[in-house]
Amino acid sequence: MRRPAVAIAWAAIAMAQQPAPIVVFKKARTGSTWLADMLEQDDRVAFFRHEAQGCFTDDAVRTRKAFEVMVHRPTCSTQMCPNAKKDAWLYAETTTDCFDDKLVGFDVNPSHTPFLSWERDWPLLLKKPVKTVVYMRTNLIKHAISSIHADVLVEACDTHKVLSQRAKDCVESNTEALSQKIAVDALSLSKSARKLGKYWYDLLRNTTQASGGKVFVLYYEALQRDASVELGRLFDYVGVPGSSVPESSSVKITPDDLRETLVDFEQVRKDLLREDPALLPQLEDTSFKVFRTLRLPENRTQSIERYEVQSKKANFIVVTTQRSGSGWLLNELQKPSCIECGRELFDRSGFLWGTDTMKAAVDGFLRMTPGGSNAFDMEVGDKFNFVAKKWRAQRSDKSRSYGFKWMLNQPSYDLFYEAFEAWLLPLLKQRRGKLVFLVRQHLLRLMVSKEANQIDSERFDNHVAHAHSQNDAQQHAAPVELPVGHKLLRHLDLELSKIAHMEKLAKTASDAGVRVRTVSYEDLDADHAQFGGLRSWLVDGDECASQFTDRPDTIFKIHGDAHWQKYISNWNEVSKSLQGTRYAVYLDEAYVPRGGDAWEKLRDAPVAVPKKKVHDTYQPHTRAEKPARLYPRDVPGCVTAGKDHHCRMKTYGNRTVPLFTSSPTSSPVVAPHSAPLKKKSWLGGWLRWLGW
């Protein structure tokens, strides 16, 4: 009975060590060199061969064999597809120990492999477990102009790729020639663009038929907008966990705005408007828009979505603390129709949360889809049930991403950290969930917000945590009194430790293969365009993230004035407490930490050890100054007087002693210090008499 169990165990190990193979189909002048360079430098990639048709040029048999080995029988024992045109690696022993959860593969321009048949050869090469990817440049006008510009680069530097140091030096020395504008004809430009559209249409049709299903489409424009989001979408599709910041040394030579490339942009625009107005948006685009409708010859069109695999939108969780601006963040995120955010679902409103119920609630939430069953494995809180019922009633043809806010103290700190350490990260990885960590870095303003919220909860019967109009904001904007001295510093240290701990949680989640973004309130407030990048990341680069009509704000800042010190009633005392500490940066009214060096300097600054100060105003009387008789009216600081009107108790600074002597050291409160009695010998006396 042990043999099947052993076989199953070995099968599980082998499955864990299997690579994730892909074949990327592309065309020239699509930025494929840039893409390949980013993949080759990514830790999640075991190897990726750029333009693999070059392994054995014009050799059909060995090229077919090379493609088969790279995706179906890759090996760690030797370098695959070396530049020396050697073929020993084609017959090397297959070892996959270095491919544990790694991407392997190559890209190819099918125009350079006409000897491989779409009906006979490619179906064998693209069979499972290979994933088929089509890397497209959907702006056909820019693609056509880039092809023309590449001829200028080849003429100047004898290469169409700016990747090597030699090519970069050549580009730098020929900057003037490469920056000269080029002349194009609108009619010829239209024909070239639609010819490219026909190429992409044929490629999508052929790859779909050869692979036996829809293909994954990777977009050049989306890579230009945010390479980490688009590559994250690719890695998620092939099942490779983790995240990284894409890096490449490739240099782009064609400007993003064609006004800087064409000799007479306005004339071309007018002619194109007359000849082919459907292509005009592609000529004018400067924001890397993805055009999912291909323009074909004879004024025909074809939608890319017909051939593109559609993946389910991943749900997400926003992790934060109180008064961090999370309500404002959720409002901004759900402006597009494809993102919806719930509020705090793990509250303490009548339901007793435990480990099992929390796990069931999060698992059910991450599995929610529009129109789905959206059921939980066990009884959970009413707020989760309400959200599930709401989304169950939505149309199933909608693709949406759902999220909710999870405070660190909900339902309690212990349960949150237990979840994070025990079951949350594996569950997020399994359900493709995402985490957004929101921090507020201006700790003093955070304290003002918390103190004001606490005071308002005591002042108003119907307390609302957020102001929903400008009048409400002004009503709640009264100055507050903050603690001072060591108490203030302890509060600031506590808030700083919370942020540092959240940063550690984010790193732990990222290292575990969960997709994570950390944002700060100050960064978002300074640059609202960052919301666009965050929305795009949440929906895996879907254009729906930017397709919405901006609505009026429903949450208003209570302490929104730039002169925020006016909201602290005891600012003078607070500022004195901050002097000489690492929080002294808050004394600069313009200081707002926004990530980077400024925030790290504050976070990592050494904590100054406060010097212990003893405040003692005692000044002993001299014998000449000692009064013979003391009366209460004559002695400042006299506390009590006896029947004879003599002063019995007097204060000396921070000490109160009976007035039996001019010195407080004789008081029973402060014991006098006397030197120990030393016994004198007769020998010592003789020696002193002799002067020794």
C-alpha cells in the first residue's frame, strides 16, 4: 500500500519542478528586444531566447528540433541555443531541477520560419503544457512610422536594436541625424497601417487554430504604460508566482508624440482625416492607448477580443489603519464600473469572529464573481453575506474586481496577525488575490486626525467619521490639544512602528508570491494620477480602469489647509517637544514625507536618548543669612505655621522639609549623607606630626 503513496509523492515533486513554457509570436519594430531583455533579467525566468529562429538559420530540421527542446524538453545541464550554432545541446540529458516555478521559452517572428507549417508543425510545438502568447503593437500608425525610423537607425549604426554598448554609443554620437523629422504621405501611411492590421489578424487566427484555443495577448502599449502590471499579467497567466520591478538597458529612439517625428504633422493629420479617419486617433495618441479593434484593408475591422483569452479579474484587500485616508482611497478606486470596494467587513457588530470563520469569509470573498453562487463554507458575519447577495444579483457577463478594507485591529490585532502568519498568504496566492497596503506618513497630522475624531465622537450624538460636505468639514475642524513631552514622542514612535510593521508585512507577502502594492496617503494626495496606475494594476491592465466620468467628491478633508499647525491648539508646547528629536522635521511647515529618501530618513533616524534632568532650586542659607526667627509672612514658600506663628514647613524647590535647620539634608525626608568614621592610630598621628 505504500507504493502508490510514494508514486503520488514523486509525481507531486515532479509537478512542482516543471517549468512554465511559453512561445511568444511577434513582429519586427514592436519593442520585442526590450521585452526579451526585461524577461531575461527577471528572477522568475529560467531562460528566454530572443528571436529563436536564429539558433539555426534556414535549417528547418534543426530549428524545429530546437523549438521542441526549449519548450518541451528544456535542460539545466547545458546552455540552450548558444550563439556558436552548435547542436550538442539538442541531445543533452533533460534535467529540470533549476526550473522550479520558472518561466522558460522563446520568441519568434513566424515570417522568418516559412518552413514551419501552421497545419503540421506548430500544433505539435504548441501542445500542452506550452502557453501561446502573441505580442502585439496595436497602434498601427506608430508601428508603421517606427519601421521607417528604423531604416534611419540601420543606416547610421548598422543595427536596428539599441541594446549593446556599441549601439548606444553610436546613437549618442548620431543624435542629430536620428532626431531629424521624417516625411510621410498620409495615403501611404494608411495602406501600411492596414497591411500591418492584416498581419496581426492572420497571426491571431493561425495561432488560435494551431494551439487549439484562445491565446494570451501581450500589449506593447500596456508595457509602455506600466511594465510591471503587464508582465505581472503574463506571469499570472502562466502560473509563475512572485513580483519584481522590470529592468532593461534597451533604448527607445522614436518619440511617443508623433509631432516630434513627422515633418508636417498637421498636414498629415488633415490628409489622414480625409483619406482614412478611422486611423486618426492612432496618429494623435500620446498616452499608449491599446486599440483592440484592428483596421484591415478594404475598410474592414476585426476585434482582438475574439481571439484573446479572458482571465477572471482578481479580487483584492486593502490593509491599513484608522485615519489613514482609506475611505477616500476606496472612493477613488471604484470610480470605474469594473472596480467595486466594500468597507470594513471585519467589524465587531454582533458576530463572534474566530480563525475558521475569518478564513471562510476571506476565501468566499476572493472567489466572488458577478452573478456567481458566492457562497461561504460556514456561517460568517452579516456584512460579508450582504456583499455576496449584492454581487450574486449582478450580470454574469460583467468582469469586475472586488475589494474590501481590513484594519489591523479588526476583529482584533491578534486575529489579524494570526491570519497573516498562518493562512492568509497561501489563500491569496491560491485565489490570485491582491494586497494593497495604505500608510499615512505624516505622523503628526495623523495624530491630529485621530484626536479630532475622538473628540467629535464625544461631542456629537450621531458621530460620522468622515465629512461629506464642506460645511461638515468646517464644523469638525476645531483645533485639538495634543500631548507634549515624552508622551507625544511615545505616540509618534508607536505610529512609526505601525508603518514599519506594515512595510514588513508587505515584503513578507511579496516574497511569498502574492501580488502587493504599497501606497501612501501623501503620495496619492500630491499626485492623483497615481490612482490610474493603481486601478490598472487591480484589473490587470484592462482599459476599463480609465473609462469613467469623474464624479464630485463625497468625502472632504477636515484638516485640509496647508497651514496644518493651526489645527493644534498647543502648538508652541508641541514644537518644543519635537526640537532635537527625529520628528523635528515637522517644525518645517512645508515638510510632507512622500516616500523615497525623505521618508526613509525619518523612519531610520536614530532615537535620541533623552537626558535625565533633575530640577532642584534648593539654595542653602549661609550662617550670616540664617534668620533668628521666621514668620510665615516673612518667609516665601512657608507651608504651615505653629501656634507660635513660627514657620514649621518650607518648600525648597521640589522638596518640602521641616524647618528645623537651614539645610534640607537634615530632614527625615532626605537623609543626610555623612562620611564613614575612620579610626585613627597612634602611628598615623606621629607621621602627621613629622610632616609625612
